[in-house]
Amino acid sequence: MEGESRRSPQSHSEGDGRRVSRRRFVKGVAALGAPLFLGKFAAGEETVVSTNQKKLAALGGPRAVPRGLQKGWPLITDEDKAAVMKVLERGVLWGTDAPETAALEKEWAEFIGTKHCIATNGGTAALHMGVAAAGIEPGDEVITCAYSWFASASCIIHHNGIPVFVDIQPRTFNIDPAKIEEKITPKSRAIIPVHLFGLPADMDEISAIAKKHNLIVIEDACQAHGAMYKGKRAGNLADMGTFSLNGTKNLPGGEGGLFNTNSDLYADRAEALRMFGEIEHIPHFRGRGFSEFGWNYRTQEFTAAFTRARIKRLDAENAVRQANAAYLTKHLSGIRGVIPPDVPADRTHVYHMYRIRLDPAALGLSIDPRTFRARVQKALNAEGVPIGGWKGSPIPSHNLFKLKAGYGKGCPWSCPHAGKEIVYREEDYPETLRMLDDSFCMTSALYPPNGLELMKHYVSAFGKVFADMDQLMKVSA
Ligand SMILES: Cc1ncc(COP(=O)(O)O)c(C=O)c1O
């Protein structure tokens, strides 16, 4: 059975060798009574779905996507290997002034367009450096997005600050600026917007609110390397910007992080936090020694060398993600009930993740979105489309917040410097919950070297799954 679906993506032929035009496909689907709309297919384009392959793979039919086509991430080149070998040959493995680390800081500052870059050992460390540099003190409140990776909030607790969450904007999935001001109190000191999935948040609106209330803004750009907002790079849109270099990221370094700022003061404070609070070597602080609290957030030379090799091709690799995403968006938006991600015209998305929402009501189905999504996800997975959920709940719904289990004894929430008690309830973030119910993500499937040939198979699989709702409803949720 598996062999039946092993067709060249160009051939688009049926088992008997006949090609399937869009018109015939639509006709075939209509004959099945399927609630499918393919209005956005360009003239002359053909789908990969053929009528003799309509049985869903989840129900024992052939897969729409042949096995082994998707290539994993990161793609490691000879240049990457040579960069790391050079470190071994040189024998200098660490140090804040070591050659690879210093060069990485210079090159990433140039790439982002900021005066300073400080390399560190993780995105979480970079975020914590930002929180410390912002001067957050015990009991201070920092606003961040209710949906993100946990570190967007835990970095605040690392410095005894108190996270305050704001719900997402349903089309961009980023923090909703319209809901920020209602969360501001006399204790508020900073905002950490997250450029989630690779799409910059609404930075003009966020910056205006921050200015009005005298708040410092730290970008969590850990998923948005290279993304642009109104002509500037994410990471250079606020007081400070932070990036992760973990192996899954668009700019992978294994493990590592980058901190960017145009401010000498924030750079000095972040530098001190990176190095045990030892600030004697920083001219601005000279003579005060270990007079600040600090950690060891230094990076090392292998990460720096590997990352440097990859900065050179970051834009080109993001362009492949964008072309893949554009193809998917063009075709999936033609399928009723499927809502591809939105990209406002004033910014670019670098598709660390491609999140798709589903609308069963648009298909005339009265089924709860969570069950529908689970069915579609299972059906697509069986067809060979790598769909997943990523984080399945809002950050404030985790026990750390619900039980206030931070450092024990209720700290930092019970700190005498804290303001009015904050209660964390997941039902306070309805847009996040709705999104989690009705959407799922594709990640490295869109990354190079994967290209349009693979995307065609994915579109074909979506077409197959959405062609016959009666069949789909037989897939267990
Ligand atoms: C949005 C976001 N913030 C922060 C982090 C933390 O980065 P790291 O894992 O490098 O500490 C990540 C990465 O996992 C992330 O995706």
C-alpha cells in the first residue's frame, strides 16, 4: 500500500497514470459531497491528490506524503564543521574576550543593528540579563505574554520579580497591546513582548504604552532571528533584545544566547550579571568589584564559532522558510475550515513555527474545536504531515504560578515589597485557550533544505483530509 503513494511530486498522476487537474479534483471532491473550496489555486496548477487514494491513511489508506522526504534540522555544512575544528586547533576554549565569542558579539550587533551584543549560554540567561539590567527588584511586576515558552516568564522570577500575564491577539498569536494597560499597576517596571513563532509583536503600540507608563521593554526574540518590523530587525526594537541559540532555533548554536542593546548602561549591567557580578573590568563600574549579584552565564568558543558560520546564511535560510510558508498559505487558505497564519504588512515572519487554525463551523460541523483539531491532527500525522501542538497551556496555568511555588514560602509573591496579590487562572486568557483548542504547528518541516516539492505533498495531504468529512469523523480524536 505504501508504494501507491510513492509518486514523483511533479507527476501528480493517478495510479493509472492519468494526471489530475484542479478541475477534475474539485469535481471528484464535489462528487463525494465534500465541503471543500479550492478557490485560491492558481490557474493551471494541479493537486497531488488522486481519487483512488482518497482513503485516509489513519483509516488504512496510503500516505499522502512519501516517507523519508523531510530533512531534519539543523543542516550542518562543511563550513560549520571547519569553524568548530578551528577552535580545537587554536586551543582557546572559553573567555568573554576569546576570539570567536568577541567576533560573534561584533557580528551579531552589526546584523541586528545595535551598539552592543553580549553572548551568553542561553536565551533564558539573556532574558534574565535583560531583567536585571532593567533594574527589576523584589516585588516589581513585569508584564509578558500568557503564551510563550516558559522562560519568557521564569526569567522574571529569576530576579525576584513578579510576572503579570496578558492574553494573545488571536491572529498574530502575540501579546495583545489592547490588553496591556489594564494590567499596569504602580509596581509595573517592564514589559517583555515575545515575537512568537518568528513574527514581531506590535512594537509601536507596546513602545507607546511603555513610554506613557515609564516601563522598560525587553524583547524576547528567541524565536525571531532575522525578522523585520518596519525596516528594523527584531532585537533592535526596544531597550533590549534577547535571542536563544538552542539547536531548534532558526540560528542554532547548540546551546547559547545573545543579548542586544543600544544602551551602555544596560550593556554594563548585563555584562556584570553574566560574570558573577564582577564589574571591576567594566570602566563604568571600575573599583567596585563584586558589588552586584551575578551568575555565570558565559558562553564558550564552540557555540560562538558554529553560530558565526551560520549568521552568514541566516537570511537565505529564512527566505526558504518564507517561500515554503507562502506556498502553504496560498494553498491552505483555499481549503474551507483551514486558517493559515496572518502576517501584518509592516513586518516579516521568519516562521520558526507555522501555526494553523481550524474552523469546523465554516465546514458546517457542530463539533467542538478541540475534538476536531485532534482528529485533523491525527489524520494529517498519519498522512505524513509533521503537525504538533507545541506548548499545550497558557504559562500562568502551570503549578509554579497556580501554587506560587517559586522559591518556597510563597516567594517572590509573598515578598513584603510585592503589590496587590496576583491570582493566576487560565480562564483569564480565553484567546490563548481558544487558539490551543483549534490550532496546531508545523516547525522544521518548513526549514531548509526542505522546499516546495515537500510542501506540495503537505498541501495534498490537507486536501485529502479535508475532502471527506464523513471519513475524517471516523478518525478517533
Ligand atoms: C520564546 C522563547 N523564549 C525563551 C527561550 C529560552 O531560550 P533557551 O532555551 O536558549 O534558554 C526560548 C527557547 O526555548 C523561547 O522559544
